[in-house]
Amino acid sequence: ASTTAFDFALESGDVVQQGRALATRGSILLELGNYASSLSFLVQALELFESVGDLGRIAITYGNIGRVHRNMSNYDTALDYYLRALTIDEELGNYQGIANHIGNIGNIYLTISDYPKALHYYHQALAFAEKIDNSESIATNIGNIGSVYLHIQDYTSALEHYMKALTIQEKLGDLIG
């Protein structure tokens, strides 16, 4: 479907739609674990978004490129892209984007076992999620904080955070979490 969308966008000359089609394909390939192809499509999309100065889509694409690199264990490169995305979303005042990128930075630090930094970033992401009253993001970040406590074997704090996250998720009807 995204190839057809790209063909349609190409025919119409709409650069943003072309970028969206490429980014969608890149995101699908990311989910399928085809990182090299995902990266190729995301970089092409990024170039198109940059050519028209679409900062919002540039930030999203930086974030997705960061996810590809995180999944490939290229943590320094992933951090670089998350920080680029964060900078743009801070300029735009996009609190949801800020929360997402900060949470992703926390994920990197959790993965590399830097638990104090992971906690720091998860608490920051939680604050932004609370600022915009996004219950799903609040639950995710509380759960992430619980994961840090689990890793450092503070089981009481881990359980407390997991239960808070679960309560929010149940209110949302999200039983998968």
C-alpha cells in the first residue's frame, strides 16, 4: 500500500506525501526487523522533509531513525538522533514528542544498564506526559520507572510502579500494557 501511496504522491508532486509514504514503509520495515531497508526509506523520507522544512516530520523521522539504531545496538547513534528530535520538538513546543524522545533516551540508558540516568529520563518523560494529561504515556513512563527498579532489585518500588501503571491502563481499557 505504501508503494502505491508513494507512486500517487510522486505523480502529484507532493513532496510531503512522498516523504510520508517512504516513512511509513520505513516504519513497517522497522517493525519487521529489516533494519537496513528501514533505514534507507527513513533517510529518503528525512531528505524530503528537510527539503521543505517540515520540522514536525523531521523530528518524527529522527525519532524513528533512532529506534532503528537502538534495535541495531548502535546506542550512541540512537542517542544522537533522539537528541536531534528532542531539540526540534522543544523548539516546536510539542510536549508529546518531547515526552516520547526523553522516554526513548531513558530506554537507551536502561538497555545499557545506566539505571540512574534511565530513572532521570523516565521521570522527565513522566513530567511531560502529566503536563499534557496523556494517560497512556503516563502509564508507560510509570511502568518504565518500575522496570528500572526491577533491574536494581528494588522489588517493592517496582511492584508499586507496575501497579500504578496497571491501574491507569485498566481505566483506559488497555489490558495488554
